[in-house]
Amino acid sequence: MQSSIGGKLSQKEDIKMRRTFSPDYKVAAVKLVTEQGYSVAQACSELGIGETALRRWIKQVQAEKQGYVLPGTKPLSPEQQRIRELEQRIKILEEDKEILKKATAIFMSLERNATKR
């Protein structure tokens, strides 16, 4: 179906929707290449995904096996997901600790001032 927008035709067929894949799907796709002997091209053909995406996932899984997550990516392995969650929790707890330190200092100074009077 075509529609006229400002005198130009636009075709919806030409617009590709960006697909999202779960971490489990990405890991399974990577395993086709790394553990089951598929070539990248074969795995992509079987799964209907682009080679660039699969190569990026392979690189990401390899990085995670070495213990780090590539910048700008979400962890794929459950271990790296858990590490990221724990790091976020540590950050929140450290912020809470700083707030409590400041509150304690304020209350102690108020108490000292009250006992001097």
C-alpha cells in the first residue's frame, strides 16, 4: 500500500523494524558458531539475522568470558548480569552511607550545641 505524503510516495515495505533479541537468544546464536561448528554466514541464514549483529554478539560473549562487559552493551551471561546488578546495588548503598554520615554529623553538632546552653 502506498500513500502520498507531500507529493512523494512512501512505501512501508522499505521500512525495516528494529528487532530486539533476549540475552538467551543471543547466547544460543553465538553457541551455534562457537560450539556447534556453524559458520557465521550459516548461523545467520538459519536464524534470519545479520552477520554484523552475530559478530558483535560473539565479541561480547568472548569479552564476558574474560570478565568484562563491553561499553554500551547489556550483559548477556547470567553471571555478568548479576555482577552489574550487584554493582548498582553497591553504588546505592554507598550513596546511602554518605547521606547517613552527613546526617549523623548534623545531629551530633546540634546535640553539642544544645548541651552547651
